[in-house]
Amino acid sequence: MRSLAFALALTSLTTGCFTVDSASSALLEPDADEHVIVRNYGWNLFGVIPLVCGNADIDSSWGSTFFKDEVTLEIAHGVLSKYVADSGREICDIVVMADRKALWSVQLFVVHISLPWVVQYKEVNVSATLVRKGGTR
Amino acid sequence: MRQVIVAVAMSALVGCSTTLTRLPPPRALKTAGVVPIEAIEVSNANLLLLSFIPIASGDPDAPNAGAFRWFTDTLSVANQVQMLEAEAARVGATRAVEVTTLKTDESLLFFLLLREKMHTSAILVKDSTPAPAPRPARALVQRKGLKK
């Protein structure tokens, strides 16, 4: 049972995920028309050796990429810029966040215990509002 | 082991709901020509098995009610914006400015269970420029030589 649980957990480790999620709303009008979030996460060994992360090529059929670090603000911002350029709009209200966490952390009710950083989780998050070119904002 | 899994799962389900926090509006805004009504933060959380099978997630139709939906993943920008729209309708706001969204996750039980959270903050405003007055109806003037 323990081996199965460990194997299943390890399987879920061998994935990363690069997502571009957006929504339009009349609330954002009259200048902006879409709110976008670009996110990627992955795993590193000892904080320096990339294991797996989301594939920044969103047109690719492979959702993950191995031994390559694509969890960077530059890449996330580059994907957002390409998404915006293709639609002829501009980026506004951009907020970025990058974080790293220890993989092995155990939560015992209210106590959170981090174990040594053998495997590290890394994520990057870019949020923006898209405006039409020539908008007042 | 079974009891630990059940206990962790039960405590994790408590956190799968949507919340909406209201704050006083800021005094200064980057956007001109609007009156701030309030600053809000909406959040949603879900619980995933093996990082991709949804077990439960918050109900975006009922924030602050502890409501959640089984075997559905409601974490999306569209649902966050839906909650913003509902609050804007409640307070009479016409626009949302400085909208930002962040998504984070945390592992429970060595990735057998994963909890994701999405937070969206915005400032709800109302346009301060009054709507233009309707143009007065022009009186019809009969001129010689023109048909009525």
C-alpha cells in the first residue's frame, strides 16, 4: 500500500503545467476587455537542476518538458506578450509573482514542517489586463 | 494510516469554498474619471487527487457560505470575474479596475492530495463623469418649397 501510494505520488511529480487562463467582462470596459493570468510550475533537484516543468510552447501537444527550466518570469511574460501582440492589444496592470517551496513538507494539523530541500517546487505567475491600443488607460 | 488520510481529507474539504472580502476603497486611483466604491478580494480553493482529479472546489455562486461542489474544478479566471460581477451589481459599480489574479497550490499527503487557491483583487468604481444630457429635440421648421 505504501509503495503504491509512493509510486502514485511520484507519478504526479513528473508533470508540470503551463496555463494561460483569461476571461472577458463588461466590468473591464470601456478600455480593457480581457483579464489574463499566465502560470507555470515545475520541480528542481537541490534548487538548481531542473527536473520537469510546464511546456511554455502552448501549441505543443506535450504538456510538460524535462530537464529544462521554463519557470521564469521572462518566459511567462514573453508568452503573454505574444498572446497580446497576436490580438493587437496592450498590457496593463501587470502583476508578477515567483515563488519556491520545499517539496517535502508535512502538515500536522496546524504545524507545518519543511524537510530538507532535496526536491524544490518552483512557480511563476503573471496577471494582467489587456486594453485596446489607444485606450485611455 | 487510513485515519490520517481521512482526517487530512476532511480538514482539507473545509477549506474548499469561495470567500469575498470587502475593504474600504483607496483614496487615490491610477484611473481618472471614476469614484472608488470598495476594494475587494475574492478567493476560491479546490482539492485535487494526484494533482489532476478534482475532488471538491468552492461554489462561485455562493461566496462566504462555506459552499462547495463535488468532483468539479471551479478554479478559473472566468469564475473569479463572475464573483466580481455579482459584487459590482450589488454595490452599483460600473467598472472594475486594477484587477489582479494569483494562483497558488500546496501539497497534502505527499501529492496524493493537492489544494489549489486562486485570489483575485480589484477596485470597484463608478464613473464620475455624468452621462451626457440628451440632445433637445429639434423643432420641425416648415420651409417654403420643401415637402412637409
